[in-house]
Amino acid sequence: MRAAYRAVRSHTERLAAPLSAEDQVIQSMPDASPTKWHRAHTTWFFEQFLLEPHAPGYRRFDDRFPFLFNSYYVAAGPRHARPRRGMVTRPDVATVGAYRVHVDAAVDALLADEAALPREIATIVEIGLNHEQQHQELLLTDILHAFSENPCLPAYDPDWRWCAAARAPGTVMIPEGIHTVGHQGGGFAYDNESPAHRVLVGPVAIARGLVTNDDWLAFMRDGGYDNAALWLSDGFAAVQAEGWRAPGHWREQDGGWHVMTLGGLVPVDRAAPVCHVSYYEAEAFARWSGRHLPSEFEWEVAARSGELADAFGVVWQWTRSAYAPYPAYRAADGALGEYNGKFMVNQMVLRGSSLATPPGHARATYRNFFPPSARWQFTGVRLASFPA
Amino acid sequence: MRAAYRAVRSHTERLAAPLSAEDQVIQSMPDASPTKWHRAHTTWFFEQFLLEPHAPGYRRFDDRFPFLFNSYYVAAGPRHARPRRGMVTRPDVATVGAYRVHVDAAVDALLADEAALPREIATIVEIGLNHEQQHQELLLTDILHAFSENPCLPAYDPDWRWCAAARAPGTVMIPEGIHTVGHQGGGFAYDNESPAHRVLVGPVAIARGLVTNDDWLAFMRDGGYDNAALWLSDGFAAVQAEGWRAPGHWREQDGGWHVMTLGGLVPVDRAAPVCHVSYYEAEAFARWSGRHLPSEFEWEVAARSGELADAFGVVWQWTRSAYAPYPAYRAADGALGEYNGKFMVNQMVLRGSSLATPPGHARATYRNFFPPSARWQFTGVRLASFPA
Amino acid sequence: MRAAYRAVRSHTERLAAPLSAEDQVIQSMPDASPTKWHRAHTTWFFEQFLLEPHAPGYRRFDDRFPFLFNSYYVAAGPRHARPRRGMVTRPDVATVGAYRVHVDAAVDALLADEAALPREIATIVEIGLNHEQQHQELLLTDILHAFSENPCLPAYDPDWRWCAAARAPGTVMIPEGIHTVGHQGGGFAYDNESPAHRVLVGPVAIARGLVTNDDWLAFMRDGGYDNAALWLSDGFAAVQAEGWRAPGHWREQDGGWHVMTLGGLVPVDRAAPVCHVSYYEAEAFARWSGRHLPSEFEWEVAARSGELADAFGVVWQWTRSAYAPYPAYRAADGALGEYNGKFMVNQMVLRGSSLATPPGHARATYRNFFPPSARWQFTGVRLASFPA
Amino acid sequence: MRAAYRAVRSHTERLAAPLSAEDQVIQSMPDASPTKWHRAHTTWFFEQFLLEPHAPGYRRFDDRFPFLFNSYYVAAGPRHARPRRGMVTRPDVATVGAYRVHVDAAVDALLADEAALPREIATIVEIGLNHEQQHQELLLTDILHAFSENPCLPAYDPDWRWCAAARAPGTVMIPEGIHTVGHQGGGFAYDNESPAHRVLVGPVAIARGLVTNDDWLAFMRDGGYDNAALWLSDGFAAVQAEGWRAPGHWREQDGGWHVMTLGGLVPVDRAAPVCHVSYYEAEAFARWSGRHLPSEFEWEVAARSGELADAFGVVWQWTRSAYAPYPAYRAADGALGEYNGKFMVNQMVLRGSSLATPPGHARATYRNFFPPSARWQFTGVRLASFPA
């Protein structure tokens, strides 16, 4: 557990390393957070839920930090308004680094005698590390958004490259049958993956491969963004209000489409999976294709079959399932009960994982969720169809 | 069919009869429509989809009306902006009455030889009548909203009274089992009730009776509206932004709670079912009760058992199901395909029917839907619980 | 005074006569008011400030009316929110008519023995009549705005016609000199016209005639609405936010410019004075012309010279003067002190009067005022220039 | 001129020196700008208007900088949106420092032979230096605003102290008379101070001293912020919308009023002049005092008398004059003509200067201007009264 702790924590620092103090302090929109805030918030998480209650004699690094770095845990006390996170130039980046060192030392000491650790502590460390891994992905999506707002379009990593989508034609057929979905057995899972429960799934065919930029360009050429008949009403309203003509981070320039990436602005790679599309766009694209998006359970059953290509590690895949509690779900008491449950409305479930998801953080039961208009995550499309 | 046509059409006129020309012209919020508009729009529906394509020699009553009275059918041509419906003082109420007479005469003539009618025409008449019945309910909810914005709080019908909730303790137990949900067999249903399909439901217990105002007052006394831990995050944001302290149309006055009704302002009746609550409130109340809201399929199975009290005709009942297409659902081509499908996001399903739903318009497979913040409809709560 | 009272009051009713109950109830934007409200508010003014304090035994027509029909007099008690004035379908138009009759009878009785009337009463009657005359003009501008929001573009008076601008070339030269501006001597004036005071005016040349539609079309052809260099920064922001391409109520149709008037939509008359332009547009036009707008005192001195054409009765003329108190101005105590003083910021002064101004309501010292973006009044342009 | 250039430029760097890279990059509201932006924009000003047209062989430091650091000069080309200035983490602070060095070297070379310089160049240098001085004041007001948004309330300079107001009872009496106002004679002035022209001023009495915090606390205790009768209508709307209960940057804490300053949060000093009040508040305070605000010309004449205390160097003083062009004012052609003229609406004139105004940047004819709701500048109040 100490090794896992050190590995996750140092990965965050590696991700932040290419970023200057200036890069780390700004907030480019209310939904995104500064790098510095991600680094401090994940640290506060351990201080608040692990060290304060369980490490005798622990001294808080700074009494102002709970207010500054609590995100949305009402039960953990008052907190800085989310849209103002970019105002915190002080404490500076160096102090946040020192905060991390301070907390890491205390956690390391607490975990020294792993055999003697109560189960409760192991549970908190485990959720804290998974929590930090989520923020590792957000750190990347948020800095990409910030850099896309800079007219100079800087690169986070000049060597960063898109992977091509796997060539995986055909579909996985799922006949009608009862399956148990959700988390069971060992290993970590969030509370929103439980209780595991039985559902009737299928018959449905799930595409083995992801939708590519080439597919998407065909949709665009066919007037996809202009044809109201293809869209949900709220979706077309977003198209018009936001002026969407292409996926997020795409820019037409010098006669061709480019995309802002962690490697800076590059020409759109036709063979790569489409990315930075909202649920609205995914759904319209599916209708234009004469197909559908899979439900989250259809996806889960198909993923378990082992026959999907690019299920993990490329782009999150929108499902047609609204984010909702599993039957008999009840959030835990206390602040950690706010982790997932209170967001179960007005969002859609995504399954799989993306190239920005840290290693070890993906599984078939994982439920990611974003509002249907969100485009700044690494979000793509896998199609489904129903047998006639 | 002629008789059905006449019955539905004249019911609309009876509902509008207590309202003056001034009452009928205003629009109290973008989501509500003027009475006059409801009367004209339902008439345009028959003119546009029945008479124009199928009644040889039919002459439109007024060439400006398609623009004025199309609601949201993009494929049926351009239309007046929804939030500006209250600007149409001319054509006046009398002209709209004449429009109804004109269209009714043409439809009556078209339907004269019922035996000879093509199936297509019967289908359009049927959907047109069901469409008008939906607007009959909206006519009442919208005028109630308009009157609630008038400081004089006028009564639509001074004799209008709330019914008490049925005394129906206990629950209906649904063991785990596969059920076919959605519309099958004869009779009219909307496309969103199809395709019928098999789902696994249960085990779950559904309350036989509705939540009452008495129950709700206990929630309020217990600080329900102040306790963030009971709410979805978006829900508590709505509570704070809108200043919700009680259900919609409630007002504290002279030391007690009153509610604005179609009969004017009256004291809250503790035995009556709670009404005008949003999904957010319903969901928070369920959590406070240690229970849940039923899914739409749990509700449908329970309703078919015949053991629910007040399933129909009192208040619509929020379910925990987001409004989504049934598997393999595909909207019809053309303008009528816009009827339901394009709204299948960002809304929650309600089941049953309300005291404002016209006779004959309710069934166990009916899917009503509103955004989770909506409070101006006749919306209430039925609880569910999962066996331990 | 009785005769004056009867004349003004009956003129309001004549102006409202062509309007149906539906026309009279709606509010087309927060800045405009329903006709019915104008009729009731001007009546409340006499009830509140004349009858209640000065008519022994007077009984209010309806105790709810002070709340409904007070406009902005904080000291006169709470009032209905301005943007909700269009929600008041009840009391209906007939009841408002009865309210007018009730108050008129009481005022008539109070004024019966004119010789015995205290000066205070005469003062209130006088301000009440002038107040009602202001609302007579607003009644017309507001219904024109409402009708312009109706896709059918109804005519208030099908026989209504624009007058041509007077042919009045040349300028009135005002050499430098001290003048007394503001109200002095007899006759009614608002408090904002006082105290009369001495100012240094000139040298300046004021155009004898008004800017015409012909002039304005030249400005448009020259790209006036596209050239940021001609505009105040806030003005060009308004051009872009509102999409202004021509004066208010203008519409391009069938290959030519038309304008929505009290007589319905008619082709733009090139010889007529330009109307429905904002201060921003007037100011940009003046810059494009190589000239300026006059100050309010330059206008006043020029108007007194008797050499201006169309000074009154055609269009209000924007000045370059912000609306501010005259030196040593102090508003009266009590509610009537709120009449003018509290609006003396963020508005520009207009001088003259318009074709919608009732007879007898114009004078050289009159100060009208609107925000620089307002276009729904009868507002036009007179130019000035400074000798080199 | 070289010495002046070096002095002004190095003063900017001294002001920025206490600020970290993180402090310098953020933008706390659309009206404020990052420190780094101020440093770069003032440099661009010399590059754009001096070096590019007049320094043969000058090479731009970076071709992207004109887009990034042009503020609002439409004629100088496209520019980054003002509210996004805080997104520019790269170029970093060090690069902006290098930009300053690069431009300074080129200017220094250009000015080497001062005797040979054409008048045009001297003019541009002069306006560039005055421009930079304006930004020196904004740099301080903007960083104070940014720090006030940080829950840690950092100090820009821990040793910073408010000065007490001068003890200067009594008034300066100005009898009626014609005065020439505006800039004449030698020395630099902005175009908005011209043409000098004759106006009639007085009789009026101008307070010798400024309104103090002690005076303001009396206004607060008397319910000033709750009494609508004291306020302009727009002003009271701002009080309610913004929740104003005290001047800007004031906070009630530990039972007493504190104020956020460049030295951090300190108790309000009763003897100090009130600061960070809007025009709306200044105007309401004047009414409550039974007095008025001076006009800008009254202030100018009084200031020239030499009898005012704290006319300069403490707080800017709101006048009752809206910001408008002087008679016959015409902005210069080209981009520099946008400097002042296009802002002459919707703002009020302030006279004097503040403790944040750099030395040598104040004069009796100087016209500062801000919208009536602005509170983040160093703005205070001097009263006037009219003889009975």
C-alpha cells in the first residue's frame, strides 16, 4: 500500500512537471480547475479523511487549506467557490509542493506497519488514491482546455501523439439474457458501481471498433451540424448557441481541419478515433448512421466478452444511459457519501477509459459521467444496433 | 371517430369558457402558453397534418396561422418563437374560435364516410385527438401559473376542490421477474411507449398510496429544505437559486400554509396528496424517508397489478427513470416524428395521470416527462423500497 | 381646470379606443407597459395624490389597486414588479374603465368650486394631467412596440401617415453669450426644468431642419453600421449585440426598406425625418456627417429663437447632454419627489416633442430622457456644428 | 526625454517587483487586467505606435504580441478578447520582461539624438509615457482586486499605510463668473481635456476637505444603504443586486469594519478619507448630507484657487458631470484617436488623483472617468453646496 501510495502520488507530480507556475494557477472555465488546485485538493483529501481522524498528533500544514481545497464536500465544512479557484495565486506552487511533501511524510509514517493497519484506513487510502487518479485525468483535460484558450496554443508535451483506432470491423452480438452488472468480487470500485444486480440485456450488436475522424468528417460533409432532424432538441439548441461545426478543439485553418491536442495544434488524423464530442453529437451521429448508442449495461456485457477493440485507454465512450443510482443504492454517511451519489441527475454515463486515464484505473464496471454538452474530456463514440 | 372528434374538440372549448379574452392571450413564462394559443395550435395540428394533405380542396383559414401556431415541428416549416407567444393579441379570441369552427367543419366532412376512410387518416385523427388532450391538461396548468402571477390570485373555477388522497397503507411487492413493458395490443399509444420489450423488474415494494401534504409538512418541519445532505447537488442549487421553502404554488400567509389552486388560494389540505413538487424535491423527500422513487417499469408493473391507489387521476408521479428511448426505438419520418423523440434527454419520466388529465387519456404505459426542476404541473410522489 | 381635466382624461380614452381587451393587456418588454396599465396607473395617480389626501370621504375603488398600479413611487407603498405588468388579466379592461369613471366623478366633484380650491390641489391636478399626457405618448410607443412583436404587424390606425420633414436648409447661428435656461415665469413645468440658471452658450450653429430617412440611407450605404471608427465603444457593442443594421422598426422586405408604424408596415418615406434611432446611432451619424449633436442648452436657445423647423411635434431630438440635475436642484419631499430626480443618471436628454406628444405638452424647456440604447420612442436627430 | 522614458518604464517594473509570476498572470474580473498584461501592453504601445512606424529596421519581438497585447485599438488590428487576458500563461513573465528590455533598447537608440527628433516622435513618446502611467495606477487597483478575491487576503506591500485626510474644514466659495476650463498652454494633456473653452461657473461652495470614513460610518449608522429615498433609482438597484452595505473592499469581522488594502486587511481608519465608493454611493451620501457633488468645472476652478486640501494624491473625486466631449472636440484620426473619445458615454468624470497615481501624472484639467457602479479604483468624495 505504501508503494501504491508513492506511485500514484509521484505520478501526479510527473504530470504537473512540464507546467510552469503560471500554467498551474489559472482556471479556464468554471468546470475546469487549476493544476495547482488539483495537486492541493488531492492532498487535502488525505489530510482531511485519513490524517486528521486517524493519525495521532498530525498537525495540519496550514489551517486555511481546508477552506481553499475542499471541492464539494458540504459535510467537510465551508469551501471556496468553485468558479474562483483561479484567484489563488498565494499559496504559490512551491508551497503546494511543500504541502504534498508534508502530507506524504505523515501518510508514509502512518502506513509504516502495514500489517497492523485497520481495514478502515486501508479503505480510505484506496479511495484517496483512486480519487487522485481521477484528478490526474482531469489535470490533463483541464490544462488542454486552458491551453486551447491561449491564442499561442502551447503544447503540454511537444512529443504527444494521437494513437490510431484499432482496425476492428464487425460487431459483438449479445443475445437476450440475464446478466449481473456492477461491481462484485474483489478489488476497488466506487460506490456507484454497486450494488451489483441482475438485468436483462440484448439482443443487441455492439460495434467492435470506435467511430473515427474519417467517419465524423463524412457526417460533417453530409451537413450533420445543420440538419435539425438528426438532433435532440436540446442538442440542436447547443449546436446553435455554441456555434458547433466540428468536434471540440477542432479548428479550420489553412484549408484543413486541425485539432488542439496535448502536443499542440496538429492536423486531424483521419484514422484516429473521434474525440471531444458531446453526448448530443454522439447521439446525432448515431441517428445519422442509422444506429444507436449502447446502454451502459450493453457496453459492460460486451466489454466482458473480450471482443471489443479499444474498450479502454483511447476515448471514453458515451452510452445512452442517464447516470442514475443502481437499485437499492444508498450513499455512505458523512462527507465521503457525497463522492458520487449527489451527482446522479442531468448527466450521461460514459464507459471504458481514455488515453489520459492513469494505468490501473479502468475496469468494465467503471461509470464515468458528464453532462450531455461536455466536450473538454477525451470522449468518443462506439455504436450499437438492434437486430431487426 | 366523428363522435370522438367532436367530444374532444368541444371539451377544449368548455375548458376555455371561463376565461376572458384577456386571460387567454397572455403567456406567464416561456414554458407555458396562452389559452388562445393552445386552442389554435391544436386546430393547426389537424389543418397541417390532416386537412392539407388529405382533404381535397381544403382552403387554409389564414395563411399566417402555420407560422403563428406551429409549436416545434421543424419539418413543418418556420414558426413564431416560443417565448413570444403572448404577443399575439391579433388574431383575437373570436377569430381563433372561428378558426376552430372552420377546421371542425372540414374535418367533419372528411370523416363523414367513416367506413371508407384510409387507415392513415384514422391514425392522424387519433394522434390529433390525443395531442389535443395533452394540451387540455396544459391549458389548465398554464392558466393556473398565469393566475398565480397575478397579485389578485383569481380563481379559474371558484367551486374547484382538491380531492383527498386514498387511504391506502402498505405496499405492493414485486418479486424479481421478467415483464414486458411498453405498449402492445390495441388502442392508441404514443411512439415513445414502443417498442414493447422485456425487462427484469424487482424485487421491489411500491407504496399503495401517495405522499400527502401532511407527510410533506413533516419533511419541512424537519428542515428538509435546509439540509444539503438530502439533496442531489443540482437539486440543492435549485433550492437556493429559487428560494424554495415549500411545494410550488404554496404561500405562507396569516400564520399558515396556503396553496394557489384552480379554485384560488385555499388553506393546504393535510389529507390531500402533495402536488407541484419537482423531481428534485421528490427525490430529496424519498431520501429523507429512507426510501426511493420507483423506476418507470417498477411503476408500470405495479400499476398493472391493480393494487395501487390513486395511480391515475390525482397527480403525476415522478419516477427515478430519465426519459430515454426504448431499445430499438426510432422516431417516424417527417414532422410527426418530432412529436416525442427529440425530447429524450434532460427530463425525468412521470407515470399515471392527474386530476387535470382528460378522461380516456391515461394508461399504464403512458410516459409523461418534464425537466427535474419543473413544478407547475400536477406532480406528486409515490415511494418505493427495496427489500433488505 | 375641470375642463382641462376632462379634456386630458377623455383623450386617453380616445387613444385606447382602437385597442381590444387583448391588445390592452400584454406587455411586450420590461420597458413598455400595457395600455390597460397606463389607463389605470394615471387614474391611481389622481386617487393616490389628490383624492386620498384631499377629498373628504373618498372611498378607494379597489384596495388592491395601489399595489397593482403604483409604478415606482417607493414612498407610496409596495408595488407590483414592473416586468410582470402584463400578468394582470384581471381586473379586466371594463373594470379599469369603471375605475376611471369612479375617479373622474370624484375629481369632478372636488373641482366643482374652482374658486375655492387651495393652491395645493391645483398643483396636484396640474401635475396629474401632465403625467397623464406623458403616458398618452407612452401608450402609443408601447403599443407600436407590441404590434411590432406580432408577426401579423397589425395597424393601430390604418389611416396613420408620416409627415414629411420641413424643407429647412441652413443653420441658426448662436454667438457666445450668457443665457438663462430652464423654466421661469408662469405655466406648468416639471421640477427637472428648474432652477432656471445662467449658462454660457455658443458659438454654435444649429441645423434648422431634421435629419431625414434619405440622409440615413446614405449613412447606411456608406457602411455606417459596420464602421467601428464612427461609434462610441458602447454604441458599437450595441450594434453588434442587437444586430442593428437600420433604425428601429425598419425591416428589409421585397427588396426595399419598410418601417413598422402606427399605420402598419409601410415603405420608408425618404423625405420623412428619421425616427426610432438610439442616441448611439444619432451620435455615430453626427460623427459621420462631420458634425455634432447639440447640447440641451444650445437646443433650448436655438428653439427660443423661433428659427428652427420641426422643433416640436415631429420627433424628439437627442442632445449630447447627459440627464443631470440643474445646479441646486433638489427633489421635493415625499412620493412626488421621485417623479424625475431619481432617474438622473445613465440617460441622455432629448428636446422638442414628437407627433405622439399630446397637444399642449411641449415647451422649449422640456427635458425628455431615455437611455442611449432606447429606440422604441419617436426619436430623431438634429445636427449642430462649431465654427472653425 | 530619454531620462523620462527610463524613469517611467523602470517605475512599472518596480511596481511589479513584489508580485510573483502567479500573481502577475491572473485576471480577477473582466474590467481588471493581469499585471503581466499591463507590462506587455504598455510595451506594445511603444512598439506599435513608435517603433514600427518610426524606427527603421526595427524587428518586432514576437509577431503574436500585437494580437495578445492590443487592448481596444480597432484600427491597430484584431486583438485577444478582454475577458480572456488571464488565459495567457505563455509567454511567461520572464518573456514579457525580455520584451520590455528589447523595446526599451530600441526606444533608447531612437531617442539617442534628442535634438534631431521630429516633433511627431516626441509626441508619441509623451503619450506613451502618460499611457504607461495610467496603467501603473491600474496595475495597483487590479492587483488589489485580485488579492481581495483570494480568501487568504495577501498583502501587496505589508508596510503600506493609508494616509489621514487633511484637516481642512470650510469651503472655497466660487462666485458666478466666466472661466476658461480645459488644457491650454504648455505641457502634456490628453485630447479629452481640449479644446479649452469658456464656461459660466458658480456661485457654488466647494468643501476644502474630503469625506472621511468617520463621515461614512455615520451614513451607514443612519441606514444610508437601506433608504431608497436617498438613492438614484439605478443606484439603489445596484445596492440591492450587489448587496452593498459598506464601501468596496470593506468587511465586517470580529465586531468591526476592516478594509482590504495594498497592505492587507486592516481596521478601517476613521480619520482617513473614504475610498472605494461608487458614484452611486457618492451621490447618495451627498443627498443625505444635504449637499451635492461638484461639477467637473466647479472642481477645476476650485482646484486652481489653491485652497482645496487633498485635491491630488489621495483619492479621485467623483463629480456630478457625465463624461462628454468638450465643445468642438474631435478625436484624432487613426488608432490613437480611439484613446479617449469612444468612451464618452455612460461614465462619470472624476477629478484630482489618488495615492496610486504616479508622480507627475496629475493636473487640474485631468479628466478621469469610470462607470457609476465602479468601486475598485481609489475613488472618494468631495462635497459642494449652492448658496441659498
